[in-house]
Amino acid sequence: MSADSITTLTNIRSHLLCKIYIPEYRINAGDTPFATNLLFSDLNRGNNITYDGHTYTGLGVLLGVTTSNSELRPSSSELTISISGIPNGSLGIVINSKLKGCSVIIYRVLCDGVTGEVLSLLEANPFARFRGFVNNYSLQEEYDVNSRTSKNTMLLICKSSLDVLQNKISGRLTNSVSEKKYFPFDLSMDRVAALQNTSFNFGVPKA
């Protein structure tokens, strides 16, 4: 399909691709950890899509991603990925693997609404919708007393990369408190607070 044929389409469909990189993945508690990618999409179950050398498994309605804002400037944001239908036998993978802190990338892919074919656009397709890290996760169980079976849902609470960076401070700050922490009698930073919002007309002759 040509790059400009999108203008002739009357039916366009979008899907989400979720890539979760786990540096310490274990199936059992005593196993040696190894790095792997968890690759999911909201395509119908049984339908897969390949992008950038990775195959994303279609989970259909079993995969849920909360909404996010589309902004011109990057801002701190949070979203939740939910994966339902996890069998009890796979819960050990969730518990034994190190999920917290894993990197998360979510792509949006545009497809032909009739054929399902991925559109060839002048811009990148798929394109990144969210980049961040797993800040926390939880497991929810729905137990059916009559059939004595349970359904498990994993929730991944993800923070954007910007939000993570804003919460990390390394080195020293250019203020009096930080300066006196290392040099209690140094006065060189005492006037920083007063100068912070001061406008300077550099190059203007002194009155």
C-alpha cells in the first residue's frame, strides 16, 4: 500500500503493542534469571503482528491499557496495563520474576479497517505512545466457589520516563542548604534564592 493511500480510506483501525523488558525473568524460584521481552497486543487472540523483529501475541480483550494524554511537550504521566486470564500455573512467573523497574514501551499501530493490513505511512507506523517503567504491580483473583476455579488478572502500574527522572536527584543543588551540607561556613550560595527570579540586562551601560 502506498504511503499516501491513507487519504482514500474510510475505515481505519488502531491497535496497541506492549513491550515489557524483564532483565530478571524466572519461571521457578530457584532458576537462574535471564533477560526476556514480554510482547502483547490487543489484536484478536490467535492473531500476531511482527514489528522491529519482535512478534506481538494477540490477547484481544484480555489486554487492557488505560487512556493517556496526547501532548506537544513531554510530561509526567501514569497508565495501567492489565492482563487477564492468567492461569494459576503461571503465577509463579509473575512472583519469581523481577517486574518492578522493568522498561515499558507501548506502540500504536494503524491498520486498514477492512483488510487489517498495517498501513504504510510517511510517518512511522507503529509509533511510540508511551515510554516508561513498571512502578508497581498487583494480582487480582476472582474465585468461583461453585466450579472451584479462579481467574487471575495482573495489573502493571507504569510511570513515564520523565516522571521517573523528576524523582531522581543526583549530585548537589545550587542552593544554600545543599552548599552548607558539605561546607557549613561557606556563604557563596546564600544569595541564590534572591537572584533566582532576577532579570539581568547584560550589556547595558551602568547608570
